[in-house]
Amino acid sequence: MLARAECVLFDFDGPLCDLFAGSPAAGIARQMREYLAAHDVSPAGLRRPDDPHDMLRQFAGHELAADLEGLLSQGEELAAVSAEPTPDAEEFVRRVAESRLVAVTTNNSPVAVQKYLESRNLGGFFGVDIFGRTANAALMKPHPDCLRRAAEAMGVPPERCLMLGDSAPDAEAAARAGVPFLGYARSGEGEQVTRLFDAGAGTVVVGMAPLLAAIGGGLATPTE
């Protein structure tokens, strides 16, 4: 899959880092619920009240959506300071970027992503090629918007890209964009691997070791 790809599209939280390791997402969700309550909007009926991204999706198009997105972006930018790198991810980025284009396709704030990448000396590999959340929450994955924007900006047909993602929305967004998908799981234990396969991932790697091994074995030059 890597050998066929001209551009690798990374999801951010998971494949590259644990964004909320030092600043849990549930705290951001609480702030968003409190903001809604302060504006006489009941947060009752939330599918996942501790998931700020799911909350933002539910309020897409609401008059307070922009304010909620702002709270989430602020929280993510703060979380980026204490995010923990995914083991071996930085080495994989450096190695794959020697022969492939790389970009980030994520539901997170592009400012938070940029802040993290620069703090880890990875900004030079990605440059401005960070395709994150926009003001329109309805375009968050599983909508394919960020992948479509990435493929167009990178000048690579979707079928010649490869997305590395760790969630069902990642898999669905890739399928809808026509981008081959490689599932990533931090551990072989738990339900993550099962969820990825159930979401349509044909291949799932556990940890970065299989990817580093593929790079170490040499990558063929992509066919034009």
C-alpha cells in the first residue's frame, strides 16, 4: 500500500500523537456544555456528552456553532502543548517523507496541529499541508471534505494517496473520497482493531513497527 502511494495522508490524533494526553477532551466538552447552558440551550440528548467533536457535529448549523468551535479550537491548542507523540511516528514521518508527499487530514484545529508539529520539529515535512477542521462542522469526517482538499492541493489523484487513520470516521471519509485506507491501532488489545475492520478497513497495522519495517525494506518508486 505504501509502495503504490504518492502521498500519505495522516490523521492527527492517534497516528501522530495522543493530543489529549495531558488535557483531556472531556474537559473541553464540559466547557462547551456550560457555554450552552449559559445561553439557555439545553445539552440534553447529546449522544456522547464527553466528546467535544461529536457535540460540535450535533450543533452544526446552530447559531452557537461558531462559538462552540472556538472553544474546541482553544482547547485543542492548549492540549497540543502537552500532547504525547505516538511511539515511532516521528521516525516514520521522516522516513516516508524522503520519497513521498505527506499531509495531515484531521477533524482537529489546523492551528493546534501546526503548533504540535513545530514543537516536535516536524513542521518542515508538512509545511502548509494541514487540512483540518473548517468553520463548517458538517464537513468534519466522516465527510470526505478534508481528504478531497488534500488530494487537490497536493496534486495527487485520490487513488494514488493513502490515508493512515485510527477511527471509523477516518475509514468512511477515505472510502467516500476514493482514497485507499490503512487502519492504525495503538494496541492489538481492545476494540479498536475490530471497529476499524467493521468500518471497512482492509488492512490494520498495530503500532508503527510494521510501517517502519516497510520503509526499511525499501519503497518502490510510484508508477506515474
